[in-house]
Amino acid sequence: MAEQQAHFEGWAVVELFGHGKATGFVTTEYYGAACLFRVDTPEREEREYILERPEYGRSAEDNRFSERLLPVGTKVKRPGTPARTRLVGPSSIFALNPCTEEAARRVIERDEARPLILVELPKNIKPETLLAGDPEGDDGEEEQEDCEREEETIG
């Protein structure tokens, strides 16, 4: 009597040993006795959107292409990426997390390593005040004043 093999088909975030991750539509494929999980990640078109959390990006007109922390509300452009397929062996999987297509696409958007290109800063932020790693664009004066006040209280 032939033994029935388990089969998975659906959207998932596949966590791999070594801190890797593959997200997309997952199917189980058998090659003889070998089983692999096929992860199809959809194509992503170039698009513009507004940042909901600070992220590093660069200015399109900046020839230096220096990265800086862009604040929430910044309009950015992300280049597109082609669809891709990855075959993963079961022994390399730490966790397979089934999810909805919408959730998988959010993870792909958040985790894909593609450069952000600054299109427009929020109205209350001046580009010349942005420092690397400074989401608010201040120059640290407030933090310095807090330290001085703390020293006065202690001393």
C-alpha cells in the first residue's frame, strides 16, 4: 500500500536557520524521495509611499548617496524587484508560519533589502537639519540640556 505524503500549500513566512527568511506562496514539491518547499515571492513594482516608521534612505538628487534616517511621514520611492522562486530543504527550516496573502506581502515589503529613495520630507522637517541616525532632525541640544540639568541635580 502506497504511503500518502503530507502536503503544504499557502502563503507563509519561512524562517531559516542562520537568520534567513523566505516569504511568499509556499508549496511542497517532491523529487523522488526528497521533499523541498518551494517559496514563490511575487514581483514588486516600483512605487511611492509614506513612511509609517523611521527608515534609512537616500536623496535622489544627492550625488553622494549618503544614507540618513528618514522620519515618519516622509514620501519615499522603492524600486521594483522581479518575482523569484526559492527551493528550501526541510532541515534548513526553523519555522514555517502560515499567514494570509496580505500579511505575507506586508512582511515582504518590510523585510526586502531594497534602497529607499527620498522623494519628499514632511513639511515640518528641513533637509539640512537631518543627521545620520537623527529621526527628528534636531541637533541634540535638548539632550545636552537634559544632561546638564541632571548634573546640576546630582552635584
